[in-house]
Amino acid sequence: MRRLAFLGALLLGAAPLAAQDTTGVFVIDPDAPPIQIRSASGPPAEIVAEAVANYNDSTATRIFGAFTVASGTSLRGNVVVYRGTLRVVGRVIGQITIINGNLVVGPLGTVDGDVLILGGRLQVAPSGRHTGSARTYAEPAYVFRTTSGTLEIRQQPATLSDLAAARASFQAGPLKTSLSIETGDSYNRVEGLSILAGPTFTVATPNRGEVRAEFWGLLRTEKDKTEQLPTLGWRTRMEWSSKARMSGGIGVRWENLVVPIDDRQLSRSEVGLGSFLFNRDYDDYFQTSGIEGYVYFRPVPALRLEGSARSDRQTTVPASDPISLFPDDDPWRANPLVDDGHYRTLRLKADVESRNNVRTPTTGWRIRAWFEHASSDDVAPVALPSEVRSPIPVHRLYRYSHVGFDVRHYARINQVSRANLRLLGGGWIAGDPLPIQQRLAMGGPGILPGHGFRSQTCAPASLTDPSQTGLCDRFLAAQAEVRFRIPLSLRDVLGAQEWLLLDRLLGGDLADLVVFGDAGKAWLTGDGPGRVPNNRIPTFREWAYDGGLGLDLGGLAVFVAQPLNGPGGARLTLRFQRRF
């Protein structure tokens, strides 16, 4: 079983090198953006194919890198440029195709012909002239240059399930059946590696509708010696959805899963890499087993509204002892106790997605906000110091409400620089104190990389807790970064084969120089010493701040963060995805 976990985790580690957003492992993703939203991986496939065909046309003038048509000179016929800027201060008569570059028509320059630009822009000086159509796509094309000098379309960045999955589909009349076996989307100290397998059935219905039924079994490679966590779990789902003008759907889920307590710091794939490579698991977990019904609709393509009702049993799960590639002498961090019980939860959620590119956005918004009200009549609370929370009621209905939000904005400053902002927060708003599985912490590589892991847990000094449990009621954080696109000029120092490998994996020799700053605070709310009143946030002098520099290669990034207050020096962080 451990050999199986080892092989699967190797595939887990390979995934982020090929992709920047490795989320979700199921063939059916109810949270996927609608088809009206622009592609997550560059311009439309047919446009990329057209541009590649133009470049590979032997009759075209093929240019690799920057080129200038000088004043007083002319160029006739189709011109195709890959990875460079074409400057025209003379005259070009014919079609121009630019792949991952720009077209600049300078003073007195003339272009007579249609223009297609992928991964760049068209600039025409006031005294320049362009006659013909112009199609421009800001997103770069996923292509690479072969040793023979032609271009090929790069395979879409693989997700974890693509790298370690086997699928087969067949159809009998209106019923389509898909059989799949694949790894889960993380590797952690509780389950080790999870392996999912099962069938999915789909049937088309009138008005662009579809009924889907998904029956997945789950095998955990780590055996819980306390026998609190079964080796087998499951996730089943039945849903009807429609892609009519106002799309939506309704469905039900029945699950037995291990889920993270707070997944807003790092993605599950990065947490999995930290666990497998370095014996560091940055999440905590609990088991949920229950049923949920939900309904959602999209009044406009970029907005998804959802409501759900769930009844489940939430229980503590202990840490196991999965393998790590580079283990240290310390044992795995303990997984915290949670407030076990049957919970009934009502949840409202809104998602806005207007980014021009999901993996490498340069413009647009990404907004998530939710409200949740939960109750339990058999909660078994963990004893916590009175400085952290008042006793949870056990002789009446226990109930609480909390919220969360994550707002991200992306803006292009000019051709080589972008500014990105993020504001996120959440926590208790009403009712009884939060259970442990809904409490929060701050600090670490995700949001405050200049400060230590869980430097803010709200735990009193008298509490000895090897699990470093997050015990805060609320948190608020802001992140800002400016990215500068820079060439690495590695093509001249690497051999042909090494250059092609780099081009395939990371998109060539372009990188982002990132200048960033972060601020955040987690706190206990209410009246009393060490608390912040419910209608206030902490003063800004109480927040933690950091700043730093990083180099992002598009799938592998290194950041150096310096705390601007508090103890400690600069910290080095290796990331396999964008900061946000």
C-alpha cells in the first residue's frame, strides 16, 4: 500500500510543474465556469490552430524573435512572427500573424493586410496606417517550437487526475457511461494518498439539459491505527443541469470524506506537495459523513448563485504516518480535536468570475462570498480555555453563523507589468461560539509568508498544543503585488533539447518578477481582555505586515519575504502556483 502511495504522490508532485491551477479531481465539476466564459488556457483552439498553420506555411515569411521593417523598405506576402515584436516603419503588404508578441506600426509605417495577434497587442502610431481587419487575443498561445523550426500546439497543462487517471467511456442510446480511476487532489498526514474510482452516467434532457449520476468509491492508503477513520470512503452525486439562456441546476450529494478545516491559505495540491516532499502538512482535517441538497443558477454567465442544505456528522481524525521524500527527525504534527456531532447547515454562496484567463489573469475580477448557519443537538465540545471561548451549550440547541469572502482584482498597467490586489476575510457573526473546525489562524507561506507558520492562533500562552490549532474567531487580510514580465534569455545558454524541455514545461524563457506586500490579522471577538468588540476590527498597528520579491516561472516560483514587524528575519518560500 505504501508503494502505491509513493507512486501516486510522485504524480502529485509532477502536476504543478505542468499546471498553475491544480484543483478538483472529479470528472464532473459542478463549480466549473460556464462555457460562455473565456478559455482558461489561452485563445480559442481554432484560432491557435489557424495561427500555427500560418507559421508552418512554407510560403510565409517566418520570423522567430523581434524584427523591424525599416523605413524605405517593403515586405510582400504573409508574415508570421513567434515570440517577438514586429515593428513596421516601412511597409508590409500581406497578412501578418503574431504569436506571443506584438505588432507596432510606427510613424509613417504602413500595413496593408489582415492582422491576427495572439498573446500581445496592436499599436498604431498617429502617423502610421493599417488597412484590413485586426483580431487580437491578449492571452498567450500554448505552443512550442520544434527542432525543425515549425510550431506545434502544446498539450493543455495536465491536472493531477489527467496525470494519474484511467478512463473509458461508451454510449448505449441516450445513456453515456464513463468509468474512471484516479488519485485524489492532495496528499496529507491523515489519509496519505486517496484513490477514487467509479462510474458516471449522463443522459441529455430537453432544453439543453442533462442528468448526471456519479458514484465514486475512495480508498485511503494510510490505515488509521485507532480505527476512527475507515479505509474506505465515498462521494456520490446526482444532478440535473441546464445550459439554457439562464443556466442552473439542482442536485444532491452523499459523501464520506476527509476535508480541510481552512483551505484559504494554500491550494490542496501545494499542501500535498509539502506533505510528500518535506513532511510538512499546512492544513488540518476532520471527517464529514452526510447528505446535502443544493440548487444553483447563473443569471448572467459570470455570476453563480447557490443555496444548499446539509446534514452530516463531523468527527475528529488522527494523524497517521505517511511517507515523505525528504523527512526530518520530527514526527508529523498532530491533527487537532474537533467538536464532534451531527450538524445541520444552511449555506448561501455567490461566485463572480470575469477574469480574462483563469490560470494567468491580467484583467478582471474573482469574487467569492458565502454565509453559513449551522446547528447541532448532540455536539461533544472540546474543552478550551475560557480566554478563547465560552462553554458550548450541550443542554439546548447549539447554533452559530459565520461568513467568508475572497475578492481578487487583476489589472494590466502596460505591456510588461500588471497589478493584482486581494482582500479576504471571514469568521463568526452571530450565535454561539464557533466549533474548532470553523476556527481560524494566520501566518505562513500562503497569506503572510514573512511570518512563521500559524504565528497568530489566538491560543493563550498557558495552552500547550502540539497541533498548533487555529482558535481565532475572525480574520482579515490583504495582498498586493506588481508583476513585471522579463526575459530570462536562456535560449542562448541552453542546448536545443534543454530549451525545448523548458519551453514545453514552463512556456519558454519568460518569467515574472514579483514585488509584493501582505497584511493580516486574526483575532477573538467579543467583550473581555484580549478581544476586539464585535463591531470593530483590530487597529492597523496590531496587524502583521511583510513584503518581498519573487521570481515566478509560470509553474515554479521562489519568493523571499521580510516581516515588516514582529520577530524573525527573511524567509524563503518555494511555490508551485501563483500567489493568488
